[in-house]
Amino acid sequence: MPDFLLEIGTEEIPDWMIEPALEDFRGKFQAAFGSFGGSALVTEATPRRLVLFAKDLLNQAADAENVILGPYLTAGEKAAEGFARKQGTTIAQLAMIADAKGQRYVFHQLVKGQAVTQALADGLPAIVAGIHFPKSMYWTGRGGIRFIRPIRWIVAVLNDQIVPFEVAGVKSGNLTCGHRILGSRKPLPVTSANYFDTLEKSFVIVHAEKRKARIQQALGSEVQKDDALLHTLVYLTEYPSAVRGRFDPTYLDLPKEILSTVMRHHQRYFSVSKPDGSLAPEFVAVTNTDGDPDGLIGQGNERVLRARFNDARFFWQVDQQKKLSARVGDLAKVTFQAKLGSYKDKTERIAKLAAQLAAQTDADENVVQIASLLCKCDLTTDMVKEFTELQGIVGGLYAKAQGEGEPVATAIYDHYRPVNMDDGIPRTVEGQVVSIADKLDTLRESFRIGLIPTGTKDPFALRRAAQGVVKILFEARLNLQLMPLIEDVPALVPFMRERIEFYLRDVLGFFYDEVAAVMAPPITTLADLADRAEAIRYVRPTEDFEPLAASFKRIKNILKQAGINSAPPPKADLLVPGPEKDLYEAWLRVGTEARESGSFRDKLAAVASLRPQVDLFFDKILVNDPNPAIRENRLALLYSLLTEFSTIADFSEIVTKGLNA
Amino acid sequence: MDSFQDTIFKLKHYWADRGAIIQEPYDLEVGAGTMAPETFLRVLGPNKYKVAYVQPSRRPADGRYGENPNRLYKHQQLQVILKPTPSDVLEQYLNSLEAIGIDLRKHDIKFEEDNWEAPTLGAWGIGWQVMLDGLEITQFTYFQQCGGVDLDLVPAEITYGLERIVAFLQNVDSVYDIEWAPGVKYSAVRLADEEQFSVYNFEMADVAMLWHEFELHERECQRLLDCFRSTKERARFPVLPAYDQALKCSNLFNLLDARGAISVTERVGIINRVRKLAVGVAQAWCEQQFPSEEAAA
């Protein structure tokens, strides 16, 4: 059984696109050639090649049978003969089946399994051309094939036999290329058996895991762990090595945030820690070479880093010549969003909103005021123009250096946080307030002019902003009511509700029905919402709860059928003694208990204690009494029951097991 | 050690040997070699073309009064256009580095994703920044669109950052320490330029005058484009002079921007005004130079 090896040789593919492309490639290959079996399917890649290795394919796909329906027996012999002739056979070779309309002829046509070479040659061009990339280009001329980067060679071999096809004017063959610099300058002939070894001898490690291990080994232990950077470097190199460099310790005067950003984001270097955890004046660069024979690579990287650090130091010095507080006016020249004016306009809105929020929390209003006024000023500094990812952080560092005080500096430093779901929220309540005000302003203003995310399109990262607001409100348990802040922008309400539901479900781990139950009553604070959900989760396993939830569902249905949307309180004198009166009294008692208990858990436990009375009521009492006054009163009782306790949660949303109302 | 000018000679020779025309810089203020008509207009249409030239490129906002060792208001690009792109273009490029004395076996070279876009030109492409021992030395782009027009033949644009490459080759930390010619430093040739233009661009340029000039050039460009629409004499119509007017607008926009004279509300609008001129010129050029192609499309 032959092994198939396919290598699409390209120019350098962006590192972040490689793994998703391999996944797509693999899926498409499997879908097309699954009928050829195979004991293993491996996909690998380097920046210059996408590789697929399929082990032990069948030479020939299994034969298949195609059942072709013919005429009914009643159609006569002529029809049967005609059918047989059309299928290239005789009546004697036809079979017979029966269906509702009677007996009919069928022909079992044998479909010979295709030979693997032919199938691959026929199917691969479309599969290769169809590999999905988030951004693609054309290079063979207008209207030509689109791919991530130009395809320059293709290896397609079944053991040592070429599978011939053509993509983008490139004919498949058995010749590959080694490492751009270290490898053989001549094309290398390969078979599926010697492909990986041949390339390794020509300084290409095809397996990503092997490159990763090689980098990790070279890094050493004092290097700061950075998985994202490691992953990038695995796909930026074919033969990775690590080169160590040093920088002048006087640069350590610059904040470590700036030093790390330069090293990590701009130079893709790993930072090195001293034993005490602080930054050492060293770095490790990962190269696409076999070491650094003359030390030139290390020197070169040191030189570049020195220039970068010099720039940073220069920016720091120049930026200090104008304090943040003197830059507020300059924000008029920085666009927030084309239709939404400048960052000066935004700053004014943030300050107003933040003051409003601060008044409702125990934030220091003075700190919030200064921080919200200064929080965007770093956008006008040279440092942030150069290192945009440090916005906020630079503002915080400058505020501290300029004597704005630790609370203001921290609030500014943190106000972009959380930048994603894994990031922490601002450390202080002032930072939290400014962060919420900033994000809510972005959301409110964008939605107001119709910039609303659809599907996967969210160019202004509004989902992330909304998620950030929700995360802060949940985690910091701020005493802030979210809904009044967004009600005047109607489209924003369902959007925020979705984010809240997502957080309850995916971060806090509540079930769908629990989330639906607590989201039904009006939302007050998110801390309150989390507590109510928590209470349901706590009470849920107790024996009375789910049956009671089922009863609530029943009550809701009864009221719905009766068309009841509101009702006066039930009249005590119209209640029939027995289960009905008992339920009424239990409701009064539990209502008081629930109102008086401090926690949602106790409230819910009290509600759950209603179960025997509710059960007995439904057991013994017919709501639809012939006397309309009694009937109305019963409905009023049920309505009161439902509304009283639905402020905690809508229990009818709880999915109950085997307890259908 | 090669001087700045030696390296330029070598690169020009290298590309001349591979069939490129060696052009001289365009004689108007531009922000990049891409804006010279040798790139912007030549990449349009079905004709093959290979050209290389040094283009002094003005970026008023990048000026640093000659005080920053790596940042310049005006830097020198060596621009190469290969249309269509030969299939061994990256090998040719790497060999050009060898030709200027970089032994690639002793250095680390990486091609890192960097797609290029020029909103004022209606142009974009896919490509890389080429990193040599962690230093960006070249921008490599496969042009996809220019002046809003999808390109017939996809050209490769190779833009060498000359100051960076030569500072690397000469192992100096400041561009001003580069030896331009034997015994003559870069600072001797260009420092005054950097100092004075920084002062002018940031502090002294007359904003009202710049706006007025912008409007004059815009009007002239638009007038020519309108004439082109109505004329029957297209073959010798001055499309190239219209492009000069668009380039003037682009540079004035950059100056106004550096001067801090462009407000938020204006900014996007101004970019679109320049873009409209560039796109108009690109279309007129295609209609004039490739009338049969245009009819077919």
C-alpha cells in the first residue's frame, strides 16, 4: 500500500495563517480521498511549504454498486428490454424489487473503484486551490488563481511515482527545495519514504513540534516563558537556532513595560529574567540559521535593539517636555472615529459618564475626574505613536512621573483592561469606573450611528468592549445599574444582554435555563444577577425545587390560556377553605419570609417550601370553577404567586427532568 | 568598506544586469518611490517593464531636527519594479544582498508578513518586510491594485531602505555617521537639510499658503481630468502633468499634517480628495495608453 506525499512549495506564508490552513487542507483531502483508506494522515508546514503525508493508501478504491431503478413489470416486456439495452445488459441480468406500486426491474451497476494515482491527479488541483486563507493574492495575472503567496513548486509522489497535475502553471514533480540559504542550491529529488530526512539534511525541519523542541532547548530556563512568541517563531523558521545578546544595563532605567514591548513585539526576542525576577540586560533572538558562526547575528541584533531603546529613551525625554495635562487640547487632532469626532470629544463624554458612575460607587470622584480627563492624552505622545500597543500604560507611567499621584496613574494605566477575556480587570475602583465609561461611550456612540457588529464582522471590536464592561461589573461587583446607562440606545440593550448571558454561561458556568430564569426579571446590578443565579444553582438539587419550577410553568400556562396579564390581589373572602385557602396563607407567609431574608438562597429556600401547598392545590382544585367570581379569584391567586417570586427568577424557565407540567 | 554611493552603484548595476532600466529620481516631492510615475503609472496595463531608481522620499512628520540617529524627514529608497514578477524573484533579491557584500550564510534573514497600502493612491499589495539580523532592510510587495485599478500583470516592488542597509554594512549606530563618499559623512551632505526642513515643516510653514496651494493644484488636476473626459484628442493629452498636480497635493497634505493643521473632520475628507485625483489619473492613463484593453474590459 503506497504512501502519498504532497508538498506545496510557496514563498513565505504569514505564520499565523499556517495552522488554520493545514486544518482546512486536511479536511478537504479527507473528504475527497477518504475512500482510499490510509493508516495515518499527517499535515505539517514551514513558512515555505504546506505538507501532507498519507500513509498506506489503497491502490484502488473499493468497487461500489449503483442501483438504477427500471420500469414496473406492468409496463411490459418492451419497456424492460429498452431499459436493459440502455444499461448495456439483458433482461436476464436485471433484478426485481417490489415497492408500493408493484414489482419493478432494477439494475445493479458495478462502479469500478478509481486508481489512486488518477484520483489524486484529478482531484488535487481544486483542493490545493481551494485551501482557505483569510487574505489571499493573485500573481499569475489578473483573474488568475488566488493563494496566500505564490506557489513555486509542488512535490506529489506516491512512494517514488509522481502524481502528475498542475496548479497555477506549476507542474507537480519529485523535486523539493532546501533551506533558502543553508540548503542545497539544486532541487532535491525525494520519495515519500525519504522526504523528511532529505529535507532535514538540507536544513529544513518539516515537523513543527521538532522545531519547537529545538527552540525550547536552545532558550534555556531563565528566559521568560512566552508561548505566543514561541508559536510565531516556530512558523517563521525552517531551521531555528537561538542567539543570545546583551544590552547596556543603563537602559534598565526605562520602564520594563517599554523594554519588553520593544523586545517582544517589535523584535520578537525573548526577555531574560534575573534570579530575583527582574529583567536582565539580555535577550534571546531566534534565527532561521544554523547558529551564529561569526557572532555577526548577535552583534546585528544588539545594534538594532540599541537603536530601538535609544528611540524609546528619546521619546520618553521629548514627551516629558509637555505634561499630559497640557495635552488635552491636542486630542482635538486625534481621530476617534471618522463620524464620531476627535478624542477630545470622547474625553469630554468619558469624563461626564465617569463622574456619573463614580457618584454611584465608592470611587474617589476627584481621582476619577483627573484620570478620565488625562486617560487618552498619551495618544499624542511620541512613545504611543511608536508603540501603539502601550496606550494607557504609557499614560499611567507618565502620570506617575509627572506627579499626578499613584491612584490617578493606576487608573490611567489600567483603563484599557480587560483587553480580552483572560485579562484581569482594572485593579482599583477608579480604574474600573474610567474603563467602563470609556468602553460604554464607544458602544453608545457607535450604536447610535449604526455601527453595529454583524456576524463575524466587528471592525471596532465592540463585542470586546461590551465583554469588558460586563466582566468588570461582574468581577468587581460594582453597585452600578447597567440598563439605565444604555436604555436610550435601544439597539445596545439586546447586545449587552447577550454579553451578560454569555458571561453567566461560559465564564460562570450556569446552565442555559438558569440564565434564562434570572435574565427574565428586570436587571439591576450584575452582582445581584450572579447572586440570583448562584442561589438557583444552590437550591436546585433540593427535592422541592424542580417540582415547584414545574408548577410555576403550569401556572404560567394556565394564566396564558386564560389571557391574564394583570390581576388584583386575591380576595380572602372568596377563597374556598382547604387547599386553596392553605395555598393563600402559605403565599402570605412565604412572601414575608422571602422579603425578610437577607440572601437569595434563603429567599429561594422559602419559595421552595411552598411546594406541598402548590401540589395539593393542583391536585384537588379545579381552577376553572363554574362560578366566574371564584375562577377569577383563583387566577388572581396564581398570578400573585407568580409575580411575587418572579422578581428573583422566572422559575418557569427551569428545565425540569421528567416533570412535565 | 563600501561607501553609501558605492552600495547604490552596486545595486543599480545588479538590476541593470538583470534587464532593468536605471532611471533617475523623479523631480517632485514624493513620500515614497511608489509615487514616482515610473512605478505608479508603469504598473498599470499589460506592458512588461523593469526599472530601478533611487527616490529621495519626504515624510515631513518623521523629521527629528537631525537629532535622532535613525529617523529622517527625507530618506533614500532604492526602488525596483519587476513587471511581471519573475518566478525566482526572491532568489534574485537575495543575490542582490550578496552583491552588496552581505554574506547570507553569516546572517539571519526572515520574510515577515507586511502588507502595504497607500490610501491616497488607491493602491495596495501583499508582501513582507525583510529582516536582516532583526533589522528591517527592505519592503517587498506584490502589487494587486493601483489607482483603484486591478493590475493585469502583478509586479514585484522591492524597496531597499538605503540608510539602514548602509548603516548596517558600515556598522555605525547613527545614519549621520555613514560614509557617503570616501571621507565624506552623511551628516556633511544632509544634516542641514534635516534641521532646516524640520523647523520649517513643524514650526514655520505658512498654513494658509499651503492650503491655498493645495486647492490650486487640486483644481488644476481636476480641470485636466475633466478636459480629458470631453476631448477627442486623447493620444497626446497631458495626463502626466495632471499626475504631477496630484503629487503636489499629496506632498502638501503631508506638510499640513506634520504642521498639525488638519483637523479630525477634515482628515479623511482630504485623503479622499487626493485619492480621487490619483484614481482619476490612473483611469485616464489606462484609457489613453491601452485603449483596446479598456474597450475589451
